[in-house]
Amino acid sequence: MNVNKIILKLGLTLLVTACSQDPSSIEDNTKQSNSTSEKNISTKSIQESNKKPDDSIKVFHQKSSSQLVPGKAHVTIEGEGLRIFDNETGHATPIVFNSLQNSTISTLNTLFGEPNEQGKNEECGVDFINWNGLITYFLNNKFVGWAVNDSKATHFATASGVGIGTTRVELKESYDAEIKKSTIGLEFSAVGLNGLLSSAKPHATITNLWAGQACILR
């Protein structure tokens, strides 16, 4: 038998063997391969979901009031409530209106110490607490408003620097404020903020500021 005949016979044998293989066996092998692949992907997804967040990322709004350090954070006023800024990281967390009364008081006590004054305003039907000129109002155990009326409380301001003593020109540079006469004086409003100006002159100053459900008698 020559070499060519041996090679031809071997090729025919391999072809017959391949053709006679059970198709279900091929399908089972394919399913097993796909199942293994899906299992690997599923396992990877579970492992990734169980990864711990990067501990180096500090999220200030997750800090409790016990973690706040007086002198290393400050409060700004805004139309939706208050905002606490961490002086070291710049991270901030809002104390929005309708926040729980106890947690709001606890946070502000940590930053400012014991309040100067607290009580109930019978005319408005709200409880109030005064921290060095920042008056906070509470109703039904919720934080509902704030006001700054003290001429010495210039350290309470918005993130853009608008506060007691800010001029009308500076106010208009920071906000598109609507200014009009009302029963309580020359009143302005902007992005939820409300206040009074000392006069209609360009360099008139802000004398009062408030937001939310503040006790303003008209």
C-alpha cells in the first residue's frame, strides 16, 4: 500500500467520525460553555457590587452633628433653608425646610453652642430659637423658616455674600431681585430669599432677611 492510499484512508476515517458525532452532544457542550461564561459574569457583578466605597472620599452630608467641629464649619443662609460648609474640604450639606426639629437644633447647637433666646411666638404660632442673630422657626417638629434682623449679625450671609449690610447695588449684582414697596417697607425677593432695604437709593443696605415660614408681621 503506497503513502497516498494511506493518507486518503485516514482522511475518510476522520470525516466519518465527525459526521457521526451526536448533535445533542455539541449542543450540550455549547450550553455548558455559555453557562460557564454567564456564571463568570454573574460572579464578577456580585464582586463589584460588594466592593467598599473609597474611604478617602469624605462626604460631609453623612457626618452627624457630633462629628461637626466648631470653628471648622460655617452656616450660610439660602431660600430653601440653611447650608453648612466644611471649611477644610469645602463639602456642604443643606438643612432644608421640613427637616426634623431635633436634628436641626442638635446640628446648630454643635456649631454655635447654646442659643441666646428661645420660645414661642404666639402671634405666628411658631416656636423660635435665636443663635447670635440667626432666628430659626419650627412648627409641628419641623424646621420651617429663618430670619436675620440684627444689624450686628453680618456674618450670616448667602454663599454669594448677601447679608445684613449688603447694598442694593451688590444685591442686584448677585441676584435678579424684584424690589417693590410693601406695607412693611421697601421689600425684595430673589430665589426664595426675602428682605428689606433701608431706602430706594442705590447704596441703601439690607436691614432684614428671611426665608420660609418666618414670623413677619405685616
